[in-house]
Amino acid sequence: MTATDLSAVLAGARLLPVLTVPSAASAGPLADALAAGGARCAEVTFRTPDAERVVQAMAAHGGLAVGAGTVLTREQAERAVAAGARFLVSPGFDNDVIDAGRALGVPVVPGVASATELMRALKAGVDTVKLFPAEPLGGPAMLRALAAPFPRARFVPTGGIGPDRLSAYLDHPAVLAVGGSWIATPGHLKRGAYDEIRRLTAEAVERSAP
């Protein structure tokens, strides 16, 4: 495995909590709750002004492999990795983001929503992609349709997936992990509901066990 292999970074984790964290003040307690629930990785979306500081604080926790999501530009990729992100996730395919990840030595997981986009990713040497938005695209049926002609591809489905749908995706051998935002929502963080986050994480980790 190389430094740009996502499976090496995730180290067997099949659940990827996707987090939109409005304030860096939540980062430490959130990391504690996720780790206590059994999570081994997390994706922090670059959608908030504090995202960079959140990545830095959660990466410093040490118990999680923290990545940055919603990475749209090379500049964001550079900032995220400087803050401690160990992988980058993008909602779509962008050559600049792919090139930045390679230069920085971290995996990049571009989003795909069609066979054409998946072919572009594979041609660029990227074989692990984010199926996004997974549920609106057709869910596991869409996953199966894309995986069949592209046996080299590995998928991280994300978008609209809830706990009751985890096994429907994880049962497919082409799925590396499933991303879910229900585990820790901005609402949970606003209420300081870290015990609930820990419980939801533990339930999801149990559901995602092989």
C-alpha cells in the first residue's frame, strides 16, 4: 500500500462519519465522543469558517484518522493537509485537487455520479471514489450498476444514507466504507449532545462490522 491508498489510512474502518462542525470549540469533545463510540476515522467538511481549526484540533486527538471533505480547490487541499488532514474528499472530480493530493502524499477521493465520471477517475489513476449523492442517485442499485463494468473501482458511498441503509451498501464487495452525516449533526453539536453522538457512533460501528 502507498501513502495515497485510502484503505491504508482507514485501516479497515468501514464507517466514515461526515462532520460539518460550525465551531472549533466542539472539536475536542466531538473527537472524544466519536472515539469512545468506536469510530476510527472522520471526515470534516470544509464548509464552515472554522473547518481548518476543527481539522487541526481533531487530528491532534490522536484517536482518529481525520480527513477533509468538500475540498474544491488546490488551495483548500493544501490548507487541509497543513492542518493535519490525512485524506481529502471532494464532491466531484477535479484534476487540480487530485494533483494536489498526490503532491502532498495523501489519498484523494473524488465524487462521481456517472459512469463517465468514474472512467475519468480511473483514467487518472484513482480507483477509490465517492459515490455522491448516493441515495438520490439510486442507492445500492446505482452502486451495483457502476461496479459491474468497473471491477477495479472501490466506492465510498455518501449522501442521504441513514443507519438502516448501511448494510445495503456494505454488503457489496466494492464498498470500502460508507459515509454518514447522521452520527453528529450541527444540531447535536449546538445542543452539546455528545453522549448521543457516542451512542449513535457505537450503534453504527456495530452495524458496519463485517
